[in-house]
Amino acid sequence: MSDFQAWMTERQGRVELALSNALSAANIAPMRLHDAMRYAVLDGGKRVRPLLAFASGELTGADISRVEQAAIAVEMIHAYSLVHDDMPAMDNDVLRRGKPTVHVEFDEATALLVGDALQSRAFEVLSQPGLTSDASTQVQMLGILAAASGSHGMAGGQAIDLESVGKTLELPELEFMHILKTGALIRASVTLGALCGKPMDEVAMNKIDHYAKCVGLAFQVVDDVLDSEASTATLGKTAGKDAAQNKPTYVSLLGLARARELAEELRTDAHAALAGLGSDSTRLKQLADYIVLRKY
Ligand code: GRG
């Protein structure tokens, strides 16, 4: 196992445990809701956003137990978005992370509440005392996660996505949608991880923010490529949905070969953004590689 693989496995294990501890046990009332929340969050997913938070926390010498809390807050928001996205009113999917989606395994009302409650729990976790050395940074972090999740972030991107089915989007419009839908939360993950440590100067902060923008977009381009060429079994979610739903994607707009090239260009840009940050940025660099070269 490579050093990076070992790092990733260790951090993913931490995230799993921290999420399990942060979520109410399934035998605590209301039991069906708590059971469904655990089902939605635990034992699945690559944990890319938490990994990004851990990696940027290394740049500011952040205490790992603090980053862990910021990381699980972001992961709870991400998990809620997947639960709602899979519901019949949105993407209407039956498979997620290799398991039946929450509304299929439980029911639609429960799935709605799972998303609502995960969102609230995320902010509760992020607001716990002692997460950062000074309260104003913590308030800043709460604002960052709120903005990334809202109508100018993930939820806004989802709204544009829903409006765009069956339409022809130009590349800039597609990019705008993804910057909001997936990019905002990925960017927030990187910023929140860094804010758990020592203050960073503005130049360095801008560098990691530029890195995060490149990685966020690369993540989506690769997601489109995988949707068009990987199998449902490999992805753990229904493959080929974009084409089936006539959704504009990087593959439909650019073709497979150019989409692959674009992901590579964004990986190079992400690496370049880290120039001058020293060896503490190694994990961020490796994560850019992982995100672009992943197979699921
Ligand atoms: C419902 C408000 C609301 C938002 C939903 C993120 C999102 C917005 C929907 C997800 C739909 C989707 C498949 C988007 C493409 C990129 C993406 C976020 C894929 C899933 O993220 P991964 O690959 O999933 O990080 P895992 O399971 O590994 O965590």
C-alpha cells in the first residue's frame, strides 16, 4: 500500500468513526429517522470532501481532531444532498453507494427528513465550542458552509440542473451549474480544513482556493466521463443516466476524448496552484491525482 493510500485509509476510518459517534443511535427515538440517517451516511462513499479538509488542515498545522469535526459536517451536507437528489421529485434513482437509495429502503417522507436533519446536525457539529481557537473564525466557518450549501451554492446548482434537463446548455452555463452544484462544497471543504489551523496569509489562501476550484471542476468532468463509460456495479449508482435523461454534460458537449483532456488540464492547473506552498501541500496534490484518476 502506498503512503498516500495508507493516509487515505486512516482518514476514511476516522471519518467513519466520527460520523458514527456524531449521529444518534438507531435505538434512540425517533428510531426510524435515526436508523435512516445512519443508513444514508455510514459505510459508503469515497469521503472526498473530508479528505480535502484533512489535506488542507495539514497546511496550517491544524489539530486533526478539529479538522475531523469540520470534515464530518461537510460530509453530512453532502450525504443529505445525495438523499434528496435521489428522490422521485429530483433524479429519481434507486441505487446509491451500492445500496438501495434512502426513499426506497425507507420511504419518501423519511428521506426528506433525513436530509433536513443531516443538514441541521452538520451545523450543530460545526458550531460546537472549541472547534477553533477563536470564535470569530468559527462564525466565519459556519457562514462558509451555509453559503456553499445554499441557493448561491449547492442547492442553487441543483436548481439549475433540474431546469436544464432536455435543454442545450453552452459550456459556460454548464460550468456555472457545476461550480455551484459540486464545486461550492468542495471549495468549502478545502477552506474549512485550513481554517481549523493557524491563520494563513491571503496569498496562500488564494492559492488553495484556486486549487479547490480546479479540483471541483475536475471532479465533475471525471464524474461525467465515468457516467458515460463505467458500469453500474463499479460506480455503485446507476450508470449512463446523463445520456438516458438527455442531460447536458462535459461528455455530451465536448466528446469523451476532449472531456478526458480537460480533466487532465485541470489536474495540472490544480498542481500549479499549489506552487510555493511547500511539502505540506503534498496531500492536496495527491488528492487532485486521486480525483482525476479515480475509476468510480
Ligand atoms: C438536493 C440540494 C440538493 C443538492 C444535490 C450534489 C448534488 C446536489 C447531487 C448529486 C448528484 C450528482 C450525482 C452529482 C454529480 C457529482 C457528485 C456530487 C457525485 C457524488 O459525489 P461523490 O462521488 O459520492 O463524492 P460518494 O458516494 O463517493 O460520496
